[in-house]
Amino acid sequence: MSIALDSLHIRQVATVFVPVADQDRALGLYLDRLGFEKRADFSYGKDTRWIEVAPPGSTMAIALVAPSEGKSKGGGETHCAFTTQDIEADHAILSARGVEVDVEIARRGTRRSGLISTEVGVGDPVPPQFFFRDIDGNRFLIVQSD
């Protein structure tokens, strides 16, 4: 059976799920330190809360998923990257706001930890990039855009 390639109507990634131990605590970090905006916050099901946050103007959102949605409570299981037009400024701002960031921005001629495993090293990362971690240890990559 042949299916036309244009029959699927999916057009973009909408939400990335980030496991957190405490949704209120995580929400505070994303709003106050990262400067994200809250897009959704409501209850559903028996005792489940849905929270979405995103950088202003982003078409994608991050859902701060409670342990009731799965077993994980953070700890590096998130695999998500953000782009920035000024990596130096964002690195300094996040650090000044108390967000855990890599000590240095990784560039050509340096190394950074792997995307999935921190035990793997990646040499000569291009473009410049660094990781930050939320209060549950979830790691996010910030990459300089052109």
C-alpha cells in the first residue's frame, strides 16, 4: 500500500517534556531566573497539573512534568537545546542569576561533555555553546546562532 508523502499534517515540535520533582519550585526558576513566560497552568485527571513555559516569542514550549507523569524526577534526562544571538551575554546573565552553567563556553579548540552522557567528551564544538542545569539537574544546551 502506498501513502502519499504530503498526507501527514504535523508541522512543528510543540512541547518538550522536562521531568521535575517540584513543579512550583521549577516554575520559579524558569520564570524568575530564565525569564521564560508561563503559557499554561491547569489541573487535569485526578491529581495532575500541566505547566508549560517558554522563552518569549518561542513557538515551542517546555512542559514541567510532575513525577505523576512518570518515574523520573530530573537528573539530566532532558535533551533540549536553545539558540541565542549573544552567547557571551546569556552565559553571564544566567551565571549572575544563580543558574548553574558550565564554567566556560565551549568553542573550537576546547571540549564539552556529551549531549546525552556527561562521561563522553566532544572536541571542537562549533558554534560556541554551553550547558545550563535546572534545579532538578536537567541539562540544556545553549548554542550561538548565526
